Amino acid sequence: MGEGPETGGPIRVLLADDHTMFREGLARTLSSYGGMEVAAEVANDKEARRLARELRPDAVVMQVQMPFAKAKEALREMRSLPDPPKVIVVTMFEEPRYVRELMELGASAYLVKSSSSEHLIAAVRAAVFDPTSRNVVVGMPLGMLEGTQKGEDSILSARELEILILSSRGLSNHQIASRIHLADATVKRHMANVNQKMGTSSRGEAAKKALSEGWITIEEITEEEAEGS
């Protein structure tokens, strides 16, 4: 592989999506953005795994459909490579449990297909330039993408997203900590990060903004409310 982004070269991206028109649209979006190039386009997980080994791209933008079995297999294989690419999942499914499941398997970002081209560019850049943490973008408002030129500063992590949803259900820091097996102080720190990234000053304001922007849904806030109380 030639020069990579760490030495000033372009971010090399492998696209995997079985919808030709959608995949071609992604290719045009990425190619038109400075500092990125499309290394290859494929229509299925098997070819994506093969080319990830052969071409060693910096990132793979991969469509995921239900059931998730093939996507899980592809994620595990790509993340086990000697020089694994960052994997950005693109899907129609927005529910937090799907986000957490795929992020735990090694996905670097998760986008729904209704996300904008700015979301895609930000997700790829954040994944490639932030080697120590995994990030998630789920229909994120454009205002929350400020600062992504240097990484993930305005993108919530998978854990932060989870805590935001739980806090939006009215759970206290202690209740959230018990639910997801963290220390109270860790939950408090994550909530502080959420407010900083979202430009809000309280849990209620963060929940209201995320809901009004269409980033989280009322269903996500109300589901399992009784269990968490």
C-alpha cells in the first residue's frame, strides 16, 4: 500500500453495498471530497472480506442488513487482519441495541441510510484519525459535526449514546451505572462529555435537543422505562 493518511496520503476506502445506485452515489461522494479515494467497490460481504485482505484499505464502508450473521462474520474477519481497516456500517436500522451489538464487534461507526454525505465523511475521518476509540453516528444533526476535521471531538461514542438514551428515560447516574455495570463517577463523566459535545448544559436539555433534532426517537426514550426505574 502506498502513502496513507498518516503520511499525508489519501484515505483509501473500500465500499461494500449490494444496491448499485446507492454504492455509486457513495463513491461519488467520497471521491469528490479532498483527501479520500475509493480503492474498490463490491456488492457483497464475501468480496469485501477478500479485498480488505488484498488491498488493505484504511476504511471499509459496509452495508448491513438483517439478519446480522454475515455482517458479524465480516466484521470479525476484517478486524482480525494484521492491519485491520476501520469499518463504517451503513444500514436502515437505527435501534440502539443494533448499534451496541455491531460496535462491540469492532465497527468504528454506524450510520443509517438517511444520514447525509457530511455524516459519512465525518464518520470516515473520525474512524481513521482516532485510532484509540470507536465512534458512532446515527442520523446526527449537522451542528454536532463541528470539529470533525481533526477527529471525533463532536461525535458521541457508543457508550455516550447509550448513556444519553438511558438518561433521557429519567434514570439517575446511579441507576444507569447499575444497569450497564459502570461506576457512578464514570457515568457522570460520560454525561459531562455528552453535554460538552452537544453544546448543552443539562441532561434534560441534551435529551430535548437529541429528540427535537430527530437523532433519538420517543420510542427509544420510553421503551423498557419500567425496567430501568
